[in-house]
Amino acid sequence: MHISVTGGDSDTRVLVVAGELDMAAAPHVHTAAATALRDDHVRRLVIDFADVTFLDCAGIAALLEVSRRARARGADAVLVHPRPLVQRVLEATGVAERLMG
């Protein structure tokens, strides 16, 4: 699992997640998202899933918590570029509807 936070424009941060988002990686997603949302000017957190190869229930819970935290800070969390297998998991659990629009 690899996670990085990059700046987008002045009010956007991009959380790039790669590898398996499972029980072992979920706490790292929480920490990275908290770091990304620390700046009060951030209004949009983009979660880039292009390189996520596996997603389990702990990963789904982490995504929902990140979304909740973003909303609490007045920001939107948006998930982009999931692979087809991960996309199916997101759709089956209703997370795609909440985070992908």
C-alpha cells in the first residue's frame, strides 16, 4: 500500500492510493486524509484510485469515514479512476453513489 497527498489547485488536495486497501492499510488512509484536510482552505478532496488493486470492507469503511470527515470540515470527497474490479465493489456496496456522484 502506498498513499500520497498532492496539491491540486488552491482549494483541492489529491489523495493518491495504490495497492490493496484492506484492514492493514485503512488507518493509513485515515491519517493521509486528515493531513490533506488540515488546511482550512481545502474544499475538495479527490481520492485517486487508479492504482488500487483490492478493496475490502475495512477499506470501504475508511472511505466512508474520510467522506464524513471531509463533510464535517465543509469539504467534498470525490473518488476517481477506480479499476473495474474495484468499481464493482464500490457499486455493490453503494459507495460509488456516495463518492462518485
